[in-house]
Amino acid sequence: MEGLTDPIMRDVLTSVGSFDWCVTEFIRVTDSVLPDHIYHSYCPELKTNGKTAAGTPVHVQFLGNNPNMLAANAVRAAELGAPAIDMNFGCPAKTVNRHRGGSVLLDEPEVVYELVKAVRDAVPTHIPVSAKMRLGYMDRNFTMENALAIEEAGAAWVTVHARTKADGYTPPAFWDTLQPIREKLKINVIANGEIWTNADAKQCQLESGCDDLMIGRGAVTTPDLTQCIRQNTDQPLITWNELLGLQIRFLNGTYKKEMNMVGRYKQWLGMMSKHYPEAKALWDEIKRLKKVDEVLEKLKA
């Protein structure tokens, strides 16, 4: 969820959505224990008992290939108040994969096992450790081996994005491929990928056999999606005026550079325009604006 679920977006989405938990953007680990300010930058919720303002737990996610350093950083995150640790084996980004991180490790199930086990053995037993994976890197040759490796290493659950790295984010997601994983594993299997509507959620559950879902881009595009799924409705539960309030809350968040904040907001508005015609009209009005105050003025008008 790099570049998508930053602290400001987590605050906004959990204020209106109904999430059991959420995760940070992945924190890259290389050859050192990161300073505390890095953890607080990625997860300021560590200062509020590991929860967003709405009370939703925030799990700290790591990405890397050094078992000792992943373990040491996970311990430090737990000491700072992380309620759970998640490990990223799903990122398809070329830069990440080139540095032997994310989904490229799915060609090495034995390494996936080593990394998860190192973190599980290091972190206090009351702190859950989980992992997210794809069906594979360029193919599905090791799908089951990776899922079993994650389970055998002691993970509490595994989230499976129902596509390979080679599939990227191109539809469809192959939800039916999760059924054998769910049947084989004793730990919970959470389905992920291409869930944009309540109808998608129900079809994913039917095809995958999974009860639980991870919602990513769908929740950003439709902020009340989790509520729609829980109430089994395809009709929006919040009005556009209420969404405007969320957008104002977002723009009033803390960001290092004003231009980054405006760019981040435009990205979100562009995603919402897929489902809300009002978002498309608003985008046409603010697309050339560069200052937060100018955008807020348009929203309040």
C-alpha cells in the first residue's frame, strides 16, 4: 500500500469505514535497526496505543530480506507499541524486486519461511505476526509452498493477493485460486485483489471460500465500501456532502510539503471519480490549483 495508506488517509478512512485493523505502508529494512523517528513517521499511531483516532489498530508492515535485521526492527516496533507485525511479500514494484524485496522472494519459499520465522521467534508471543503474499512472482509454481512456509514459520494468518507479480494490477483477480490454500492451511487466509464493490466482495468470498477480505484501493476509491459490505448493500451509505467533509479533514492533515499534500489529494480525488460523478466535476475545477487553501476554498464552496 505504498503511497496509498499514509497516516492521513488511514485517519480519514477509519473515521468512516468499519475496519478490523489496517496496516502501514511498508517500512524497508536493510542492514540496521531504524531510529524511532522513522517508526513514528510511518506510524504516528504508535503514540496513541497503536490505534487511529477512530480506534482502529494499525499493524506495522516490514519489507526486506535480512532475517536478523527484520527481527530486530520488529522487536523495536513492538516495544514502541505496534499491536501486530505484518511482512510484505506482495509488492510488485520493480525497484523493490530488484533489491530482492517484496514479491520476488516468492521464488524462494525457504527464504520466506526463514524471514517469517525470524520475526515470529523474536517478537513477544502476544504480538501477532502475519504476512501478505501474491500467487507468485512470474508464475504460480510456488503458491502453495509459500503459503505453507508462512504457516509453518508461525504466522497467525496470511493475506493472499489473487494475482502474480507478472499479473500486476490488471483485472481479473483469480479468486478461485485461493480456495485450495484456504482448504490446506489451518491458519486464516484473507482474500485480496480487485474488490471494488459489495458485489465483488460477495463473489470473492464465494470463489475463494475466504470469510475475511483485505480491501486496498477499493476503500480509497469508495470510502464507505467496508460499511456497504458489512450491510450487504450496493448503494452508497454516505452522501457526497459527507465525503466533502472527509476531503476537508484530509487536507487539514499534517504534511511536510504543501505541494505533496495537494498532489496526494488530487490522486485521491482522481480515484474517487471512478465512482462519483461529483468527484470528476470537482477534479476539473481544482486540477490546476497548487495551494491547499485554494483547494479548501473550492471544497467549502
